[in-house]
Amino acid sequence: MENRYLIVGLGNPGADYKKTRHNAGFLLADFLARRWQAGWELEKKFNSRVARGAVLGNQVLLGEPQTYMNLSGEAVRALVDYYRVPRSRVLLLVDDADLPLGEIRLRGKGSSGGHHGLESIEHHLGSRDYARLRLGIGRQTSGERQIKDYVLGRFTAEEFKLLERVLARAAEQVEGWLTAGIEMAMTKFNGLIKNTEIKDVQ
């Protein structure tokens, strides 16, 4: 189908990981499903939760791999192959600890930046040529590269207030990507959302 798009949020399944920083991709996918009134179903052949909807004249598939982050590529490859979605119509939603909380950054392609979910997808698709929307989650002030405990921790109540605004803006960016293309969506929406009531997370 010419106007079919695949949007995949990355994260880890299960209650232990719910609303953790590393699951920002899941949180945005969930936000989009609610916004588009698309219901989730677990589809074992893709090892993913999948939601379908007609969005702004396009057929959109939302996916949430249930493989755990480091094996996300297995599920993404299965969805891409089965639905024959061209790389130009694939969008990944992913957390980024190198961006401050509140910043969103859409790019048409690029490296994994050390993100294990993106590394897995690059391996299974054999390409970096697909869009990715990075959601900043900040970093520990120590700046250490070993940040496993931090990214697997939950957003604080204060952080989540800002995140809700981020998700709303990111959803508008996704819709811009669907309707007007990536260049417009990047130019109009990339950037930092400030909230003076919340301390910056760096």
C-alpha cells in the first residue's frame, strides 16, 4: 500500500520498566495510539504490540517490540518485511541520554549513537536510512557513560510534567512528518521545550 507508514516506539516490556526513561519511545507510541484512537493488540508473529489507524489520510502501523530493547531489530525487521514498508516510511521513536530532558530531535538517518535498540535495528535492516525521533531524557550530572541505572529509573513527578508537554509536541512532529515530510517536521519542531517550573536535567 503506497501510503502505509510504520512508526515504532522502542522500550522494554513489563511492569518493571513502565514509565522508565529508557521507555520514552513506548510512552510516545502510547500517546499517539490514544491521540489516534488506535487500539493495541499483541501479535506474536511480530513479537510486538501493534495498533492500526487511518491518520490524516495515511494508513499507519504503530509498533512496540516485546523483545526487550537490545533485540528490537528482530521485531522491526518482521514488521517491515511483512507489510513491505519502504525505509523512507519507517520512523523510530527512541530515548536519548545525550539530549536534555525537553529536547526532541528528528533526523532522516544517522548512527545509533551507542543506543542498543538502534544498533539492533541497524543490524537487522542492514541500513541506517530510516527516520528516528530522539526524545531527550537528560544525563546524570556526573557525566559518566555507564548510565544503566539512570536510564532504567523512572521519571520523577516533576520530570513527567515536562515530559507530557514533550509528548504532545513530538506527536505534532510525527503528524508533520506524515503529511508534509521530514524536512518541514525537522525545521518546525526540532528543539528544546522549556518549563521554568522544572529544573533542567542535564
